[in-house]
Amino acid sequence: MPTIVLASASPRRRELLTQVGIPFRVVPGDIDENNADLSGTPEQKAERLAYMKAKDVASGLDDGLVIGADTIVVCGDEIFGKPADENDARRMLMKLGGREHQVITGIAVVDASSGKARTGHEVTRVRFAELTDREIEYYISSGEPFDKAGAYAIQGRAAIFVESLDGCYSNVVGLPLSRLYCLLKDFGVSVCDQAINYK
């Protein structure tokens, strides 16, 4: 199996890859998202940023398959990234309460040796319960919202706010595992290639 490189410092993405038994190493990239071409649909934006992250790391390697990912939340006609501060987190959570939103993760796999790339995205619909001001303040005080797209972590305390979910759960956490595995198989990668030791 070729070396798998995760171009992200996200502990949630590391945990998801570890969960499914894919060996990898972490090499975070350094992309200025503020100067990126973010035109097009939210799906195109997420895929483009994922590719930029993977390509940035791949350019500094001789070989390996580099995984890039970017997650955004779309509520109505507004795109939510990570909140800038408490007020921004409060604004996002107030808008998410009692409504359905979309979580979109763009993913990219780039072969550092050849430059070959594959991209894709996953969309999951999530509905929040109505949130009281007290619930929002409780959640903000936990510190959990501040490095999460949409200002919440479904695998954390915000799980109590989720009324329904339609689609891939791991996508909402930050990495759509099934979609990623399909892209990796395009490069000949399979978890079945690993040795299995039975006790």
C-alpha cells in the first residue's frame, strides 16, 4: 500500500482514518483560504479548497497519496465556516436552531509522484432542534464551537441538538469515509491489502 498522507491537523479527521484502519501520517498544509478562488457552488468551493490543501502538501513530497479535505455548513443561502469569535458562533447557532442545514465536505486525493488527482464531495442534511438562548450560551461556554465549521461538533456536546440526520455521519464529523475510500481505490488502495493477524 502506498504511503497515505493526511494534509490536515484536525484531530477528528485523524480519529476517523484510524477508526477504519487506514495507516497514514500527518503533514498539515499552509493554504491561505482568503485568497483562494471561491467562486461557484458550495460543493465546488469545498472541492477546490480540498484540492488546494492536498496539492500544497503533495508539492513538497516525492511520493505518497495526499488527502485534503474542507468542510462547510450551508444554512439557507449562507455559508458557515469556522466562527471567528463568540459572537460569530452565537450568530451561527441562532440561525441553525429549528432548521435544516447542509454539511458539505470536499475531498481530494493527489499522488505526489505523478500529480494525478481525484476529487469529490459529500452532502449530509442535518436538522437542529429549536435552541434557547441559555442552551446556546451553555454550548459556547464549553469552548467546543470555535474550530468547527458551523460552530458545532456533532460528535461532541452538540449531539443533543440534532433532531435528524440524512446522509453520511462521518461527513458531518469532517471526513466522508465511504466517499474517500472510493477515491483511494481509484489509486489501487484497499484496506484488504493489509496483513490481518488473527489471535
